[in-house]
Amino acid sequence: MKRNEEIVLQNKLLIRHDLIEEGLTLIGRESVIDKQKRCDILFKDSNGRNLFIEVKEVVDNKAIEQILEYKALVGDEDARFMLISNYPTNPIFCSKLKELQIEYMCKNKKDIEVHLENVVEILKGNSTYHNKANIIKKLNKQGTIANEIYDYIANYLHTIDTPIMCNISDGIMFQLVQCNKKFLSITTIGNRLLFHFPCENRNSVFDRYKMIIPELYRFKDKYLDRENFKDKEPNQIDINLKYIKNLDYIKPLIDEAFTQSLSN
């Protein structure tokens, strides 16, 4: 099982929440609970009740303990709590969930089709920016190139059959719905553009493009003089937005990140 494989199911349910129940309104993903925990998805149901959902590949005792912890931290008797798994759950766990009044359903990600006309924005982690427009505004002068990058992805990389979603947090994180990792981020932290690759490919991609785009750098490049330094971003290549002369300057690297994400 791949790491974070349940994120693909999360992605699909964020868009196809009609498969959970009718009348749900999405609040966001990774919603912060009591300033210490993050629940995968938060909806408001048709009766105005909060519905907290944790998505798993399989349900086990650890998953049940996790959703019970969220329930205790929320402390709202009117709120609903649900586990959704990709694979069918052992009847013993189903009985346990019923006794604990935790809702449950099984939805296999392979059975869920997602077709989107346009890129979808998803609020992540109770972001104060709320939407793409606020992030573009926060970037000030670099907002122009950031907007061009967004438009390129929305109009040329996104298609109905290979849909892209963008998570809104301290920036805009682009992710194929069918993938469990983002491929590009525009962040307000340092006003940077971040390219994401599989860890095993990052350095070879960096070496190829560094000759064409000299302003590229890796997190570890700032600490080469330190012994025993651990690269905190082993899948990432950065560039400050102010160094991007025009969209064509970095478009090949955007395409590379997108293509590698698509093939993984």
C-alpha cells in the first residue's frame, strides 16, 4: 500500500460528496479541531449539523480511536462523525462503530468517477485566505505572474478527464484529483513557486533545469555547510516568484512536474 493512498479517496469525495449523502455543503479539508488535530473532511449537512469525516484505506482500532478523539475534542452533541474506508471493514469493527454511534460507509476509489469542467478550489486547514483571489492579492507585485501560472494550469493542463484541484492554505497547491500528492504550489511564505517531484527524481530534474533557470534552488542548498543536515523538502525545487521573467521561463518545469505526477 502506498503512503497516504487514502488521499485519492479524499480528493474524490470532496468533489463527489453526493455519494455520501445529498445536501452536503463542503467546509474544507484538514479542518483544525481544538487547535491540535486535523480532520480529513468537514461538511455541513442539510440540517445544519457539522459532519466530521475521517477517510481511511481500512478501518482498524487506531482509526476508531482517532475519530473518537475528534468527537471528544469537538464536544458538540449535535455534530456527526463518520469513518469512510476504501476497503470493506471487518464486521467486528462495524458492530463496534454502531455501538459507539459513529457512522460508517465503504467507498472504493476505483468506482468513483470525477469529471470537472473547471479547476476546483478546496479550503485547507481553516485557511484565512479562503480563495485564490485573496492569495493573488497577498502576493502583491508577484501576483501577476502567479495569476498567469494559475491560468495556464486551469486552461491547458486541467481537462475533464484529468481534473485538477487546488487546495487553499497559505498558498495555492495544485493536485491531480487522481494523485495523492501535489505537483506545484504558489506560496505566500517567501512568495515562492514550488515544484514537487518524486524524491528519487528531484535531484536529476534539478540538475537538468538549473542550467536553464539558474535561480532554482533546493532547501538543502542553503545549508550545505552544515554537517549531518537532513533535507526537510526532499521532493521540492523552489524559485522566488520575483525571478520569473515570464510564464515561458518556467513553463517546461511546470509541465515536467505535471507529467511526473500524472505518471505516478
